[in-house]
Amino acid sequence: MSNFQPLQDIIQYEPSYNGHEYATHSQCETTRYAFLDTHRSKSDACKMSINQILKAENLFDTRIKFIKTDGEALFKSKKWVDFINSK
């Protein structure tokens, strides 16, 4: 799959039994393949988002060129910007 085009979103929900109350969701716009990782705090979302991109690149042996987001603040963080600029 050479054309993985992810849409990413951070979702907050009621705390679950394991204490997680956020989910980082990535879904390919063309294939609808999705990744979903839950986590306890919103501050973990950047790490989860980066891991999902790296996972998709490795799994599908491709390089992601475009990512659509909802403008969440984490997508403006230094960690995120540094990661994107390193691609």
C-alpha cells in the first residue's frame, strides 16, 4: 500500500476500568484501515500519534506524505513539529 493517507483525531471519553479516558485514532482515507490507541492523559496523545504514523509506515512499507488533523493543540507542539520536519 503506497498511498496511506491518515486522518487523525484525539477523542475524550468517560474513564474506563483501566483509567484510560483518551483515544488517538488514525484512519486511512483511501483504505479505511484504522489504528486506535487508548491512554490515560491527553499529554500521551502526541506520542501515540507519532507511533501510529511509524507503525503504518512500517506495516505498509510506505512513507506518509499527508496527514489530516482536526487542529488539536498537540499538532502544534514542538515534539510533533520536530517529528514532521524530520520526515
